Amino acid sequence: MNPDYPLVAVDRVDIIGVPMDLGASRRGVDMGPSAVRYAKLHERLAALGISTINDFGNLAVPIRESLPAPDRHARYLDVIEAVCGELAEMVAGIVRGGGFPIVLGGDHSIVMGTLAGLARARGQAPGVIWVDAHCDINSPQSSPSGNVHGMPLYFALTHGNALREHTVQIGLRDVDPSEKRILREMGVRAFTMSDVDKLGMPRVMEEAIRIAGAGGRRIHVSFDMDGIDPSEAPGTGTPVKGGLSYREAHLIMEMLAESKQLGSIEAVEINPILDHRNQTAALAVGLICSALGQSIL
């Protein structure tokens, strides 16, 4: 732990919604930011004692029906990159102004903008803890689907907005053969669900924080809700059985709060169309609060 960081909960948070669904094949994830707000995000943050809560609303994202036919290797990549460029500017401005960014997706392609903004504002790539059932590290040439939400870590690493020596993945259990090769080549530290089962989440997180936060680096957590078992988070477009439990997910965020190095949060892949009574969005709100210092006692 680094004693120079202020203890979260923080005094100010800045919320940005990115209703992006162009990176995914299933529709509905564009409603994720609204679902999270509806799950009382503002009220829960205020109850933590956070004095300033700025909500910048949602970025404008074109609908796919208004766009020309996409490149089959990286569908709608040019439009996604344009939106991510706007997101990067907003995130950079928030960080420079002393805010704590909370980015709500949308599909996981938006992380390219978040990481670019963090790197721009701080002059270095953040440490990254990436919670996900999937690697999201395909290239356009290796991707079997052409869906960009399966590629954002590849782009972040190759553009220098994430560094392999400071990036950790947790919860993997559905990995393409091509991704296994790319992951080995990139050298990113990955904890599969088998690793979580064998080692336990406390040990996994201790190692993850050590890697991502080495040298006092600020940590960004990008939390894909399909990292959690579908029994707890049914509202995702690519659910995979055997995921993180409710308590394991909260422990990730609680240990990040205790590290005092957490600098930003992202919650993605929440699809209200597939959800049960907004259960997944409500869980995302709880996880955000755990990362900002909410404790059991």
C-alpha cells in the first residue's frame, strides 16, 4: 500500500455514460448507462459521503442502421474510435481537474477511450486490472467475429495506453485459441477462474495490485459484468458459467479501495434487455461503491 494516496471514498466523482453497442453483436447494451443510473448510482454515492457528484450524461453514439456496411474484420472500428476519442478528451479533462472518472458502458470497446484519456492526463499509462470472462485481446486479423468489443485490450496495448507489465486480467474462462497465442506474446499476467479457485481471491488481488500498481502507479479497474457468474449477473450479452461469485467480485473492489491506488472505474457490458429486474445494473452500483470505500462495518 502507498500511504501517499488519499483514502477513498473520494470527495468528487465524475460520471460519463457511453451507450456504445457497435462493438458487440447483441443489441441492448447501449442502455447500460441508464440502467446503472436507474439503480440509484447517485443516491448510493451520496450516501458514501461523496460531496461532489458530476454527471456529464451520455456521449452521442450513432446507431448502426445509420452507418455504412462495416469492415468484417473490425466492425464499425472507425466510428468506435471517433467516440473513444471524445471519451478520451473528457476523461483527460476530468483527471486534470482533480476528478475521479466513473465510466459506464456500453460494450467493452469503450475502454480504448478511457485508457487513452488516463494516459494523456497523467503522462503515463495507468495500471490496469481487467475483470472479464474474456481476454478481449484479439486483433482484427485474428478475430473470428470482427466484433471490436473482443479487441480493445489489443488496441490499448499496441497504442501504448496500457502496458503489458502493468496489466492484469482476472476471471478468464472463455478464451479463443488465437487469444491464447496473443496473450502469451504480449506477456500480460492473467488469472483464469482455475487460478482463482486454486489461489483464492485475496492472493490473486494482492498479486494483481502489486503488478498493476508497481511504482505507485494509479490503477484503473475495467469491470466487464460477464466476469461474474450469470446466476448473479444475468444481464450481459456473452454470459459464461463458472464465473466470479458475488463476494469474490466485491472483494476485488474492496481490496482496490484498501490499496489507495485506485484512480478510475469502468463498468461495461450491462444489457437491460437480458437482465432480471435490473439485477446486473444494481450489482454494478454496489461494486462501484465497494471500490470507493463502502465497507461492511
